[in-house]
Amino acid sequence: MRPAILLTAWFTAACYNYAPLATPDPRPGTFLALTLTAAGADSLARYLGPNVFVVRGRYLSTDEGGLRVSVTSVEMREALEDSWPGETVRIPTGLIASLEQRQLAKGRSALLAGVGVAGVVAAVAGFSLKPGGGGNILAPQGPAVPR
């Protein structure tokens, strides 16, 4: 059970980068960042809000109307980010300046995991120290068992 919890925590706390889309047709469920053109930001302002220039979310599909995305957040020109509940928005391809996909940043994620493990080890070591030595919070000492 513990390894599953730790693995889940590591994946949710992992670091990600956005890189140019590797294929012209992403798989459904891929996390994307769509940078809008100036005309796109103006045209979609009534749906996304004013000054939005980056839309992030899960790719659903493409049709003649554009890309359908389940929006998780939008970024404004003032570098402010606003969370979204996953509403589906269709973004016409002509209003998209660039398209990037989210990728796991392996180096930074490994560093984050290493720092986390080191912190746990340091905490365990710090709490297990006592003047007489031999203390261990992971295996507390109970009553002595006669031999």
C-alpha cells in the first residue's frame, strides 16, 4: 500500500515542461498548452475571459470547428493563471499561434524525489536520536521479552 501511495504522490508532485507538439495529431487525453494569436484572444474573450493568451487542458478531438479541449487553466497577459473546472471549449485552429504538449521533466522530478527522500531520512534520524542512543521511532521499544 505504501509504495502505491508514494508513487502516486511522486507523479502528482512531478515537474513538467511544455514542448512543441511531436505529432500533428495528438492522442486524446494529452495535456496541451495552446497559445492564442492576438485575434484569437480577442475573439475568444467572451468564452475564456479578457486578456487570455494561453489555454491549458486535455485534448479531446479535432473537427472542422477546431480543437476541442477540456480546459483546466488559462493564463492572462499579466502572468496570472486562473483554474478551470474542465469545461469543453472549441478553439478554431486559425486562432492558435502555437501548440505544445506537457512532458515529464525527468531530471527535475528525480531531484524533487531525492530531496523528499532525504528529508524523510533526516526527519527519522532526527527523531530517533536520544541521549542514550538506540532510539528508533520506526520500531518503538515495548516491554522486554524474557529469554
